[in-house]
Amino acid sequence: MLKLTAKAAAALGLALAAQAAPAQAALGPDAAACRSGDGPAILVNVDGFKARTGNIRVNVYGSDPAKFLERGQYIRQINLPVTRRGAMPICVSVPRAGRYAVAVRHDVDGNGRNSWNDGGGFSRNPNISLTNLRPNYGNVAFNVGGGVQNVNVVLNYRFGLSVRPVNG
């Protein structure tokens, strides 16, 4: 019998839902880059919401691991209100083909401040915990070519002393 980790099951669910449901239009100020397919761009599919409230922030970091998650060192940031249902496909245009990493934050109450109720996730969905909320750049980085690169991000939230997806 095949056993899946919670993160693997959540990522598989996101992939299957994307195949079964009609594609939702890309969101955000860079949406045209994903619609045209010309890129280079990243289509960040954010899913696993604990609540359909507040705002989503997507930060894209470039190829320098020393700048990853450092304040103001992202190359592009997109802020959007959370949609009423479904995954949020957020398009982020990038300056050129290369290596990038994505960090997503769900500000559940929309107040712009970090709180224990907020969620977050990263490209390639690394395991995170209360003692390790900042993954290594190498565990989240991916390559973008000249077109549109799809990246699935499953949000994680604090549940007692653990950090995990809602369905995990």
C-alpha cells in the first residue's frame, strides 16, 4: 500500500484539482504575461487555505541564496485579496530566464502584521516547523525558462506545536 506524506497528498490533490476543474484565469498585475505564454513568468498556484479572508502576498527571489527571505531583497512582490474559492493562480513576471524561489504569505485577518493565525508556503513545498520556518534556498529554488513556469504552493498554518497544511 502506498503511503503519502501530508504535503505530498496536498500537492497531489492540487494537481488533480487543476486537471479536473476548468482553468481559472491568472490573477494579478502580471496576468497578461501568463495568458500570452511568452514569459518569462511564474504562475504560482496557491492552495490549501484555512480561511477565505485577508490577503495573499507572493514574493519572488532571484538566484542569490544570500538574499532569500531577507527584508526587501525580493525581485517582485504581488499582493492580492484572497478569492472566495479555489486555488489562486497568481502570475508573476520575472526579468529573465534563471533560477528563482517563491515565498507566499496568507495574512488571514488582512491587517498587514504577522500573527500566529497567518499561513505561508514556498515553492517546492519544503517541510517546515516551528523551529525551522525558513527553508534553505536550495530546497525551494527552481528554474524558469523563456515561457511560463507553473509552481504549486500549498499553504501551511500553525496547529498547536506543529506547522502543516490544513488537510494534513
